[in-house]
Amino acid sequence: MRHAVSASLLAAVAACSPAIPDAAPAARTTSYAGVVDSVVPRDEALRRFPAGLAEPSGLDGAAATSRDALVRAFVQAVESGDSAGVRALVLTRAEFGWLYYPTTPQGLPPYELSPSLLWFLTDGATSQGVRRLFEERAGRPLGYRGYRCDPAPSREGANTVWGPCLVRRLQAAGDTVEERLFGLILERAGRFKFVSLANKH
């Protein structure tokens, strides 16, 4: 399932970068909007990526105390047109580098994406997702009726990663639809944040 999720994330930013899983080795020397994924040992790449960023002890204060609370906060922020509030629910660069990347499969064989490249893809998917979401849905009721995630999460070190997830909402015509409005959800030490806001709707 996580391989499928990886493909979804990479496809979400296809408009701004080439497909990665089938060409990961070649991508190591390709420039992505100023990000050069050069061939360096993984340990060295891990050391360089968060340089200058304080190591977080856990997910910051914007993190929710439950998965349900995180999704509700997301819905409320979208309905109120609060893009800053939505972005606060997503992993920061420091959280990504220190807490998420070291155990994510995308940083391990067979993908072996560097932290800088994977962050570029993930953050790009969030930026694109927020833009699309707020152009189409912000500032009005979503008709939220609940959500569901794949029941089998991925265990990655101290992290539990949930997804893909679908939001169930009631349309004006009275029809209930399910849409992917955000990406994976990271659970760590009882706190929850979105890995990205990549969406498909």
C-alpha cells in the first residue's frame, strides 16, 4: 500500500518535476528548481539537510492530539479561508528532516530519495494542494460528514503513518461524495500532523 501512496505523492507534483520511482538513480544528479540531489552517502545527506534547524523533541504545538481532531481542524481552517491555519497542520522542514525522513521507505532502497529531493516533492505537493483546495473550496461550508483512512497504517520507527484517506462530504445537490483532500497523516508520540496536503478531487 505504501508503494501506491508513494506513487500518488510523486504523481501529485508531476507538473513541476519528472516522475521519480522509475528513474530514482538518474534523478540524483538532476536539478529540481535549485535542489540538486547529488550522490552523497545517506548519513551525510541526513546530516546536511536539517543543518541550522533545531532538532524538535516532537511534533510542535500546532499538532493535534488525535487523528479526528486533526481532520476537524483542517476542515474548519478551509471553511474559514485560513490558509496559514491549514499549513500549520503540516510537518515543518525541521520535523520532516529530524522525525519523518529517517524511517520513511522513500528514503530507503529501492527509492533512496535524498531528504532534499523528497522534501522538495512533498512541500511542492502541499503548495499545489493548498492552492487548488483554496481556489475551489475555501470560505464556504464543505458539507463535512466524516472521513476514512486505510485501516492498516505503516509502522516506521517511532512513527505511524495513516493513509490514503478520503473525506466524505455532502454536496449542495444532496449527493454524498468521497474525496482525497489531504495526504498522509503522521502519528508520533500521540500527536498528529499531515505529511503533506497533496490532494485529488
